[in-house]
Amino acid sequence: MTTTAREDRKPGPRITTPEPAAVAPPVKLRRRPALVVIAVVVTALGCLLGAWAWSATTSTEEVLAATHTIHRGEVIQAGDIQRIRISGDPALTPLPASAYDSVVGHRAALDISAGGLLTTDSTSTAPMPPKGQSVVGISLTPAQVPAIPMRGGDRVRIIVTPGDNGDAGAGTPPFTSAVVVDTALDETTGNTVVNVLVPYSDASVLAARAASGHVALVLDSEDQ
């Protein structure tokens, strides 16, 4: 079968190319000045807090503090003090932790409450007993000593009590003034041993008096 030239030129089906879809323009974000200000403030505060935390941790120092209450006159033992860290303060002059070994074995020059910081005034390196004075130990029964606990530095009087014959002894001073150094409990007898500081000239008389057991101890006020 033959075709004519006109038939050969007959157009076939038209193929159309779809046009590309229109691209939507980007959405413009609305700026909110209030949120921007809040973000800036939060960032600034974070920086300030970080700087404060860094400063606080780098300005601390290790010092000595009392583990429990240390009374005046007591010998400081290793367990009586501890090392702690505090923030540096020009108004405070605590002993550094490096002074630990030099403090142990010294006497407390004043009362130090539990947790209190030790300073150069907290301890005394003065010899015990000091020149011109003596330490005399007196063993006292519960009836011869006040029920109130005594501490180093307390002012007391050692009173002469009548002997077996009811006489305190002719010419014997009625009492001897003294200062408590420390006290201890004699677990064997149950007596309280009080070490007192007295003038050198009174030491021998007081020692003889204490040996006889005919003494009593009176705790006096600090204002006497």
C-alpha cells in the first residue's frame, strides 16, 4: 500500500512539556526585639555566673579549724583540728593548713568553738609551767570537787579541810589560790585529777596538803 506525500506530512499526536512549578518565595521571619533582648540578657548572666564560679573556686584557701570545742589550756591533739577550704577574705587571718604539725602539741590560749578557725592567737608556745610557778596535781573525790566541769584557765581555791582530829593545822593558810591547767578522770579510783598552777613558794605546801586528802576545791568567778 502506498501513501501520498500529504499523508506522510500528517502530524502525529503533540507532546507538550509541562511548565516547571512556580517556586514559592522564602518566608520572611519576623524579628521580635523582646526575644532578642531576653537572649542577650540570659547570655550575659550566664557569663557573669561562670566568672563568679571560677573566681570563687580559685580564691579559696585551705586553713585549720577545730573539729570540736577546744577549751583554753588544753593540749591540742591531732584529732582536735582539721583542714578545711574557705573563700579568701582579707578580714580573716586563719592559720594555713601547712601549720597543722606545728599546732599539734601546743596549748590552746583561748576557747575555740567547734568549727572555729585557728589563728596565731589561738595557741600558746609559752612553757608550762612558766617561770616562778609550779604545777601541782590534786586527786579529788566527787565530794571534794564542784559538779560543774572545770576548764583550763578557771580560777579556783584549794581549801584546807579538818584532819582526822578535826583540826586544820595551826598556822596553815586557809586556802591557796590557783589556776586550773587541765583535768583528767582517774578510772581506777573514780577521782578527778586537777592540775593547778600556783606560785613556786606555795607548791610544796599545797602538794603536802593534797597528799593528805584534807582539801577541797572551790571554783571562783572570773570577776573575782
